[in-house]
Amino acid sequence: MGNEASKRFRGLLIEARKRAGLTQYELAARLKRPQSFVSKFERGERRLDVLEFREVAQALGTDPIRFLRRLYREAP
């Protein structure tokens, strides 16, 4: 993914977290991970592999396939 697409991916993840009414701490608790895990992928310091992305999407109550469709539909 190019830099702009990567920013969009992170932006959509942040949007989904906020829409779910979760803080980074609350999402991290659902994932059984430290808050820094969420912070790092939201800031782009760390990338998610496909299995981690699926886990995050499920914790957010978001269908990962629909999420990716939106990403590719809206990507620059």
C-alpha cells in the first residue's frame, strides 16, 4: 500500500474504533494487548498482518471484508 492508502487504512481503523465508542485502552483490553499496540498501529509505527487486522476488526464489531471494500473503494 502506498503512503496515502496506508494513511487512509489507519484513518478508517480510528474511525471504526470511535464509531464503536471505544478508547484505545478499551480496544486493547478486548484484544488482550497493551494500549501501545493500538497506538502504534493507529500512528503507523507498526503494521497489522492480515490475522491481526481480522482480530482488530472483530473487536471493533466491523466486518473485515466490508472494511477492506470501503478502503479500496475510497483509496487514492
